[in-house]
Amino acid sequence: MSKLRFLARFLLCFAALLALWNATPASSLYRDALLAAAAAAGPALHGWILEPAADGFPRWVRDTAAVDLRIQFDALAVGIVPLLSLIAATPGIAPRRRLRITAAALVLFFAIDVLIVVLFPLLVHHDNAATDIGGTFLGMIGFVGAPAILWFALAFPELRAALPGLRRR
């Protein structure tokens, strides 16, 4: 497959999925599932408790400390769109394998987002350069890196076959 054909296929899938994402309650459903999973995992991992949103943002609470969860959940979750578009545009994936890759990508992407939400109070509660850098890095992974990394890792056999530079020598 040519680069131009891959790009066109990716952009077409991206546009269709983004329109679907915005026209359905998918974003809200994802946010609710993400907060529920983080609320279950957080206390076991670090002892903070996730309280529901009173003023628009949920908050992590521990003893007398509280950290507002100021994450743009719609922006975090929309990373699913390029991930699914990359998988859909990748040539040479058999239909059943494409379904397995898609399912695995969604589960892994969700797990990464849960990890970001769960780690949030640990990064923000201590205001220093290391936590700022760590928080920014996690944000970049969630918003930008995770879709590309998951796609590359899960579709590597097909990418290796399609791209001469990745073939075994």
C-alpha cells in the first residue's frame, strides 16, 4: 500500500469516527467508565478516594488533602479515534485479527487512561518540577503517544510486511 493511500484511508476513517464520537454519547460513557474504574483502583493503590463532581470536576480526597481532577476527559478519551483509525487503515490485517487487535487496543488504551487518572493525585499533590514533568509526560502519553504506540505494537507483523524497512534481514 502506498503512503498516500494509507494516509487517505486513515483520514477518511478519522473523520468518520470523529463525527460518530461527537454525535453519540460515547465520550460521556467512556468518562463514566473511566471514573468508575479509577475510583475502584485508586484507594487500593494509593489510599486516595475519588469523590463525585460537585462543581464540575471530581476530586481525589485523602485525610484533609483534596486534589481536583482537572482533566479534560473528552480530550483524553478522543485518543481512541486516531487509534482505531490507524488500525482500520493498516493494510494486510485479516478481518478476525483486526477485531482482536481493535479489542486489545481498546482495553489497553482504557487501562492507560485509568492509570493516568489514578496517578493524578500523586503528581499534583506535591507541587514541584518532577511532578510537573511526570504529569506532562503522562498527558502526552495518554493524548498522543498511546494511540501510536499501541497501534505499532499490535499491528507490527502487518507493518513489517508492508514496510520494507521493518522486514527481517
